[in-house]
Amino acid sequence: MKGAEIVGRFPRQLRKLMLPWVYFGLLRTHERILISTATTADFWALGLVARLARRSTRHVTLFVHWYRHKPRKDRVMSAFAREHPDITLLAPTPKCADTLRSCGFRS
């Protein structure tokens, strides 16, 4: 993509531990952010950092490759959807999009 920059931020083995620090730095920039293949850990860390740093997530886009219903995961996702109604989600299939809508995300 023209003008896009891919920046390696952390070793794969430490990914989940470093997510809050990475998202804190990214949210401070106010640039558009794309999180590809977002997992529940990404939603949790992004929600935590946005709440603690009092930053908006309106410029964040998350690509959810697939989503499987689990009670705990549904609670995390529903809470995130309530706290961040302005976030943009991308889903590869209508079924995945419908599942995310059932957690409270806008269509």
C-alpha cells in the first residue's frame, strides 16, 4: 500500500506480554492503526490501555480472522464493544461478522 509502513515491534514469543506497551505507544501517535489477525488478547490489551491512558480507539481497525463462541471470550468482547463503540472491525465472512455483531459490535 502506498504510504503504509510495517514496523516490527516485538519478538513473537513475547507478543502477549508486550501488547499493552505497544498499544500505548501506538495510541499516543493518533495515526491510523491496523491490527491484523486480532485475538482476544489484542482486544483486552487495547481496551486496558485506552482506558488507562484515556485515549480514543476511533482510529483503530482490527481484522478478526475467525471467532469462536466461548462464554469468557464473549464477555470480554461484549465489554469491549460497549466501551469502544467507535472502533472498526473487519471480518472475512458474513458468518464471522454476524458472530461479532452478536457480541455487540455495530454493523
